[in-house]
Amino acid sequence: MLALTIAGCGSRGGDEPPATPAPPAAPAGEPAASQPGASAPYTARGNEPGWLVTLTSDRLAVDADYGSLKLEGLTPAPEVTADGFRYRLRADGHDVVVTVSRTLCHDGMSGMSFPDSVTLAIDDRTLRGCGGDPASLLQGTWTVESIGETTVPDGTAVTLVFKGAQLGGSTGCNNYTTSYQLTGEGLTTGHVASTMRACPDAQMAIERTFLDFLHTIHRHDVRDSRTLVLYGEGERTIVAHR
């Protein structure tokens, strides 16, 4: 992954440093928090050639061609598109256009799911990639439909509840909790703790299958906004919906 450092504006000739410009106002009908970079740094990236865009409330930086081309400037006021935002910047003699579309994107190399599809246009070149925080796609409650070859029976609620960096929910019998880590290589879970209530044999069997599976998770796929697939040992899967 390419590292990118954004330099601040320094003073010249002993003058007082210029005041930092205020972030651009949200377009009519669009809350500022919904804009990429409005409340936290936003990143987008693509492959072949590798590129990285970093967007904050006041700076837009581009690291392209595996780091050989670096461009940056003040974050322009965004244009509102049908499904996202577009930013136009003139930097170091180059025309830069970053378009963020709120549509699901999968990284072409890692397969990681991202919330946004992003295009980076530099002059007459257009590069495509993904942006946003992959963990944001996981947040909330998912109901498990199947665990490997086992279908969860009606009346037994097995759930995955992602909240921040924690994962918990119901095994169909007991409550459980663990942590999870999301990296460029996949998704893994930490130590799993659960309550110890006894249930009918069928529910206990589902619980054992589910808890055993959690320890083997190594990657995931968000196939659409309502389907989550977790991959475990031997590429067995947990399929969940919401």
C-alpha cells in the first residue's frame, strides 16, 4: 500500500501563514456529513497502475502511478451527482476529477468489498477503483440462513451483530461476543465468549456448528446491501441476510 503525507501550507517571506479556508458548504439538500471527507479522512484506491486518493474537509491529495505522480490542492466544493459526488481540481498543470458513486465495489485484486465505486480522471486518463470504509458495510444485524451445509431451521435465530470493532449476537441458544479484524487480506475473529444456557439438542447442535465456524473465518463478501457471506475452513460459508 502506498503511504501518502499531506504537507501543510507554510509561511513565505516572513508573512503570517494564510488562514485555513473553511470547508465548502454542503450542496442544497445534502447534509455535510454525507460528503466524503467531511467528518473523517476518506480514501479511495485502485490497481494497475496503483493509485490512492485522500480526501479531507480541506485537502484533496492524489498519489498515482505507483507513487511517481503526486498532486494535491484545496478540496473543491463537490458537485452532487445522481448517486454521489464529484470533485474537480487543477493541480500542477493537471486536470483532476474524482467521482464517488454510492454503489458497492469489489477490489479487483483482494476481492474486498467497499461501499463506493470511485473513478479518478487525470487529464485524458480514467482509472477505476473503490473507496470508503469496508467495515461500514458490515455494521448492524444480520440473520444467519445457513452454516456450511446446515440450514438454520425456522424458529432458531442465529445472528451476527457488528458494532464498531465488536461482533456478537445469538447462537440460536446463547449470546456470544468476540472482536473482529478487517485487513486487506480478509476478516478474522478473536476469542469467542458466550453464555452457558442449556437448550434443546437441535439448538445446541446449531450452536456448536456456528461457534466452531467462527474460529475459522478468514474472509468475507458483501454481495449486495442485504447479503453477507463469511468464508471458513475449506471455503465453507456462513450466509446471512438483513
